[in-house]
Amino acid sequence: MVRTKGKSAVSSPASFEKSAAKAGADEASKERARLAKSGRYTLQRQAQKLLPEYRGLASCGRTVGYRETAPGVDIYLDKATGKAHFANLATCKSVWACPVCAHRVTEERRAELQTAVALHAMKGGKMLLMSLTFPHERNDDLKGLLKGLAKALNKVTAMRRFRRLLESVGWIGSVRALEVTHGENGWHPHVHLLLFVGPHEDAVDVVAQAHDLWAKAVHDAGLGQINEHGFDVRGGDYAAEYVAKFGKEPIQAGWTAAHELTKSPVKKGRQKASRTPFQLLEDSMNGDDQAGALFVEYVNAFKGKRQLYWSPGLRKKLGLGAEKSDEEILAEAEAQEARKAETELMGTLNGDDWGLVLSHNARGQVLAAAERGGWPGVRQLLEELKGRRPTDSGAFWWEAPLVKYYQDGMKPIGMMRTPG
Ligand SMILES: [Zn+2]
């Protein structure tokens, strides 16, 4: 067969249709991503309103770094991905309270977990997913429940029989994730343990014997008797699925975190009533004040807690570097964005522009406009916003290393007014 040069570049109608469909699907998935991002900014604003005393959260994505030349918020476009992002804004780095920061941190963590799982598989290892919880009631307060959970976890991991069970299936370590949902039985804190084990045939059945040990730990921690939902262990497919979905919030993305704990259809009815913290936040935005109060309780209880806990030595055994803190992950992600050669500064929103954007809670819309229509798209959106009635406060801080400036309205103590 004679191949003419350039033939491969000519598309047959079928492959043209295929690539057109692919382009359509790409555009649709980009639009979904934009909607989700807008959703996170909107939710973040609600969190800021519910928790005004959290200063870092209050500044996140609002406070602008002050500089003499061209003061304002920069918008960059990553040409490789087509995604726009802000720069020169404060970030709170709160993985529990802030939907925007949580998304960025968990993206990194998920990628790292996937690497860990892949490295382990390359060495012939297997994964198990163990889920642990305990009885709780409608009116239990979350702080107390978390204390109880920590106590029971300490008890079970201190048991020699527990360690021996794990070691018998070639356990080299685990990653523990702390999560909570709220349902008709109140707060439901639980942990998922990703167990890195050897190529053992009956690993699930062997580790399932830990049920009784967990039951004893829960009992000894004064938390009562576990029922059939208190302990669960599953094989590698579930572990992989858990890792693939780690931290993915169902905000406009169609995935319900509540599904992850047990996948049995029996529990479907209950899952409906079960909400993640960011779903509570969403409901509070839609007028559910009780959901708002629950979200505040959750943030206060989870503040300072670790999202993931790697058992000592596991990272080294897998050949991974030292674990990064939430702060390091975000600082590195920002530095990386800034370094990217294909990232281009589209323009800078000055103080007036930024106040306008904030007064319409339109940060996500601005980025979407930048992605769809470039800088002219951003300017056009700003003109449209000017014609609309503001829905929010446009107040924000200018922040310099030593002096804070303030723009608009309220008069803070010890701060200077914004120049110009
Ligand atoms: Zn944040």
C-alpha cells in the first residue's frame, strides 16, 4: 500500500465527525469545569459569611496584594489547558472550611495517592479499603464524636492482634482519611484506611476478622456497640475507586460523596438524607439556616485536624518524598503556575474592577469569561455587571507586607485607606 505524504492529515468524514464530537465533548467538559469552579467561589462566599471570625477564610480570593505599579488582580491563562486563574490574591489554605482551597489541595493529594497505589502495584502489592465508624445519635456534638473516634482508633491500632492480622497479609502501611457527613442520625464521622498489603489471595477475608477488634475498641472507648455499618473491608477495586474520587465534591458535578462508604443498595434511602459539609454549605446558601449552623459546627470541630494520615515509613517504602502540608501544596501549586512558560498574563483588574466583581460575587464568571472570550470577554462581562444591581459587598483589603490598605465602606482599626 502506498502511503502519500500528508494522507494521515486528511480526515475521512467518519473521523472528522469523531473529532468534532470529541471537540464538542471537550467543550462540554470545560463548561462543566467552569460551572463547578464558579460554584466553589459562590460556596466560598457563603462560608465567609457564616464564619466572619476566620480571617484567613475571609481574605481568601478577595484580599489583593498591594504593589505600587499596576495594583490589582492579575488574570493568567494557561495556554496548555486553556484554563484561566487569578494571581496576586490571598489564599486561606483551609482544606475543611474553604471549597476553593480544599479543591486545590485534594487535587494534589489525589494525584499523590494514585502515584502511591501505582508504585505499590508495580511491586506486586494489593490494596484494601477499610472503613470504620461507630454508633452516633442525632444530637451528639461533633467535637465529642471526633474525640471518641480518635480514642477508638488509638485503641485498635495499639492491639497486637490487629497488627498481627495486618502483618499476616503483608501489610506495609496505610493512609487514613478522616471524613464526615450529616444525616438523619446526626453527624457521621468515619475514617477510611487504604491498606497497602502484599499479594495475599484472601486478604479481604483475613482482614475482615478485624471486625471484632474494632467492635471492642469502640466499646472500650465508651462509644457503645457497632452495628453492621461500623466496620467494612473491601478489595482493590473499591480502594482504587475511592482514590479516584478522593476529595471530589458533588457540587454540580453529579457525584455524591455519601455513596462512597457503603455501596449496598440497602442503604440507598439513608444516603439521600446524608450530606457532606459542602452540601450543607450549599443548602445554607439556599436558605437552610440549620445547615449553616451545622457547617459552622463542623469547621470548628475539624479545625487543625489532618485530612490524611500516612503511617510512619510507608512513604519511604513506596519511594515517595516527604509529605507536604496543605500550605506547602498550595504554595508550590502557585509557584508552579507562575513558572509555566505557556502561562500568559491576560490583564489586570484594578481596584474598581475588583470591587465590581466582588459586589456581584462573580469571580468564577470572570474566569469563565476569560477562558471563553479572552480579555475582551472579561471587559464585556464587567460592562454587563455595571448594569446589574450588586448582590454582595464589594469591600476588600489591599495587603502589603507591613501595611494593610482598605477599600470601600467600613473603617477598620489601624488600617490605611486605599490609595486612589
Ligand atoms: Zn481558601
